[in-house]
Amino acid sequence: MDILFVLIPLSVMMAIFVLGGLWWAVYRGQFEDVEEDGRRIFEIDQ
């Protein structure tokens, strides 16, 4: 039962860290044009 006092705050901190990373990625424009990456693999660069 004592381990819950460690695991619950740890899981909350990890969730905040993941949500902060997702917010940072959206704010920095990582998901602006997801279609372009799919088309880029078909282009031949030589």
C-alpha cells in the first residue's frame, strides 16, 4: 500500500511530462503538414 504513495505522483508527473511534450510539438508546428512527409518518400532525389 505504501508503494501507491510513490507510484501515483510518479504517474501524474509522467502524464504532465508527456502532455507538455505534445503541447510543445503542436506549438512548434510539428503537425502542420503531415501529408508532405508521405509524398516526400516517393520523390526521387539524386
